[in-house]
Amino acid sequence: MTYLMEINNLGKRYDDFELSGVSLAVEPGCVVGFIGSNGAGKTTTIKAVLGIIAADAGTVRLFGQPVTCGSAEMDAIKSRIGIVLDTCAFPDTCRVCDVGAIGRAAYREWDAAQFAALCDRFNLAPKKKVSELSRGMGMKLTLAFALSHNPELLVLDEATAGLDPIARDEVLDLLRDFMAEGDRGILMSTHITSDLEKIADEVVCVDAGRIVFTAPKDAITDEAGVARCRAADVTAILDAGFFAPGEARILRHDYGCDVLAPDRFAFARAFPDIPVDKATIEDYMTLTLKGESR
């Protein structure tokens, strides 16, 4: 298979941070959610993927072609990618209609009618200046721009940040429309994990510059659970040998303990007296990153 994006053992070192051994892939028809706390390495990874910074180790391929920072080939590769970073990329003095003119000049595949339709859908008036847009409206403008040159891959870095729930659902509907053709893909970095529960196929979590887990979204939201335990319950669970040594993740708090159950159905059969809820992506990430390993 030729992946839309393939990252293998990516590394980048700074004075106070190191990205190491990061690997992930986006195949056609797949939405990959990229999660982690602030400073975990998500944006560094995305910048390396886009050739904005040079990696110190590993390889990146886009559409089967190697990415080399500053190479002439990157221009052709980037024309096939729609990019929405965490801030509006256009000068404050630009009007919405000027952004459309930039698109016509930058992309041979620019679709002026689609850009106009998306701006209308997002209530972006042509004469409105970027400086007059809220953060959320600026993100909508950037997304409209990214979708209007027929990209095959979308790279989104906090694209729904600053949007209210209704606007986020509108954007997710738009992303579903983008994916409808089946041969496209999305890498979506976000802190709003509930959005990923509605659209992602796979979730990749990075922490302190390293991949912590890669899992199908359904394995998290449909299969995993969080057991709500007393301290005595935790002891019983560990003594029963339900988890292999080191595999249990336990988060202790003032009113009890949460235990991550990768298979909540098997857990419920083994411990019918302990309540176990469906896990959210946020639950799964929090317990994996912060939970005590036993």
C-alpha cells in the first residue's frame, strides 16, 4: 500500500526537547487523530512532515515520495495537501476575497466556486478583513482555503480550537464530506478528543516526544472501559491476576480509584460487582499517561 503519509522513527532534537522514534501512517480513507498534552511533540512532528523543519533522524514520505526540507519536489507535494495550523495564516489587512486571490495564484487546482461556497457556508463576508475575524472565524477561513484546491490529504493542527460546539459539528460534517470519496485522508491534531470520537478511525498519542500508544478508535470507545473502584477493589483485581505485571493503569483520587480496562466486557465478567463505564479517548489517554503502572 502507498500511504498518503508515512513517518518512520522520526527524530528532532532541541536544547530542551527531543522527539524520538515517532512513527505513524495515514492510509487512504483514514482519519488519524493525533493527541497529547501541550509540548508533547505534535506540532514538531507536523512541521517535520511538511518540510518546515529538517528532521535529525528517521524518514517521512508523502504519497510515497520522501520529504526533504527545502527541496524543489516539496512544492508539488504540498500542492496535494491542505493545511490548517493553529493560527490564521493570512495577514490582518487581507480581506476574505483577497485570500481567494492568493489561492488562485498559488494553486493550479484552485476552485474559486468552492471557496466562495465555503465562505458563504461559514458566513465569511468577502469584504471582511482578517483582523475583524474572531479566532474561530479565522480557523474557518483557513479551512475553506485548505479545502478549495482539491487536496488529497488534510493536515489539521487544532483546527476546531476556538469554535463553539455547533460550529465544531459543522466543521466535522465538512470533513466527513471531504472523506466521502474514499481515497483521501486526514491527520488531525487536537486537544478536543470528543471531536475524534465522532470522526477518527485511529488514535495516536505522543508524550514527551515519544509515541505512547496507537489504537483503533473503536478499540478505545467501544471496547475499553474505566472501572470505578475502592482501594480494596484494586487490591483484589491485582491479586486475581487479571492484568499481566506492569499492564494495569490505576489513577488514585480522593474518592476512589479508576482502573483502565482494555476489554470492559471481560472485566465485567471477571468482577461483576465493580462498575465499569465506557472509556472516552480522554479517559484512555489520561489513564495511560498519568496512571500508576502495576
